[in-house]
Amino acid sequence: MTNQTALITGASSGIGLELAKLFAKDGYDLVLVARSEEKLNQLKGELEAQYGIRGTVIAMDLGKQEEAYRLKEELKGKHIEIDVLVNNAGFGLYGAFDETDLVDELSMIDINIKALTALTKLFLPGMKARGRGRIMNVASSAAFQPGPLMAVYYATKSYVLSLTEALENELKGSGVTVTALCPGPTETGFKSRANLGESKLFKSGVMDVQTVARIGYDGLMRGKTIVIPGFKNKLLANSIRFIPRKWVTATVRNVQERAR
């Protein structure tokens, strides 16, 4: 048992759920955060029974700015310190910028950027004071280039990657590590939420969520700054720097188009 606690946002499904299982297996107590209280309670029960850890469920919509503060205060009231923060909550939206819904995209910014920033800001000081801690920000392979037909989503993930790299530099020697997990297309609920089912991007093959979570978890535990699961995703992310930006953008546009 580690006697440490991991807070995971977006823990009710996908990468967040699989990460919760990995932390529980290694003896971490868990704070599970998402909108679906029923799903979280079911996961909490399963992990407590299987691994003997303690789970805490907090159902909330992190798209509301005040919720990050409420989460911090609720955990303070329960005397729970966070040793590992996993900012996994987020979603995407497919379509041309002038046709997608403004409310949905502002909500995406609230969750993908604002909530992640607020939670990191609120829980980092405690980690730094204790001289230990880990933060995982779930970005995407989308973070490395512009993304026509998902312009706002790609931009939010670029922010996540940039913030992570900057914080890693600021925190050298503090005992706190910051990791950006940058998966490519993965078999989760993201595809249907973003309306991406017919795009060439997902037709060309996806990674299974268990593999992505395991690679991310291992990278986090090793203190890696950037973790890109999958050889193809890693190759593409690293090759982009050598290709003219307009070519990269045009290629992404082609891949994002709906398959005919």
C-alpha cells in the first residue's frame, strides 16, 4: 500500500477509468471525479472490493468555474491530501469552425483548459510543500499541430502540452513531476462525443484504451514529461517539426475529412 491518494477527473469512462484501475492496483486511494455519480460509485465499489483501497466519489461538472474551488474545499474538509493529480476530463467537437456550436466550444475551453489550469493551480502548492507529487495532464497527439475541422480542440490540447512543458521546467528539483499524455486515436467514448466516427482519422485504426492508459501510467511513474503511446503516433509527432507548417495543416485537414 502506498498511503497516497490520486485524484482523477473524467474517471467514469475511457482513459480515466483505466487509469483508476492501475492506481488502485498499486494501492493508491482514489478521488474519482466526473458528472456521473452512479458510474463513479459503481467503479468505487469494484476497486475497493478488489484492491482494498479507499475511494471517494465527487460528482461535478468541471465546466463550471466554481467547481474546482468546491472540489478543493470538499477534500480539505475530508482531510484528504492529493499526491497525484490526473487532469483527464475533456472532450472534442468535429466540424468547420464557422458551423460548430459556440456554446459547445466555450464549454470545451472551460473543461480542457480552465478546469485543468485551476486544479493544477490549487493542488500543486501542497505537493510542492511536501516535496513530492505527480501531475498528469491528458493532452493528445493533436497538441503538435493545427487541426482543421477540429480547430478549437487541437488548440486546447496545444495549450495543455505547452503548460505541462513550462511547469516541468519550473518545478525541477521540487520533487513534483508533470507529465503530458498525448495519445492518438483511442477506442473510447471520445469518438462518439466528438462526432468523429466517420472521419478518416478513426477509420485508419485506433489504439485500445487499456494500452494507452498503461503506457501513460508507466511514463508518469518514471517522471517523463511527454508520453506518446504508439510508434506511429510518436513518429508523426516528432516528424512534424521538419515539415512546412502549411503542409502539416493541409495533411491534417485531409485526414480529418469524412471517409467516403
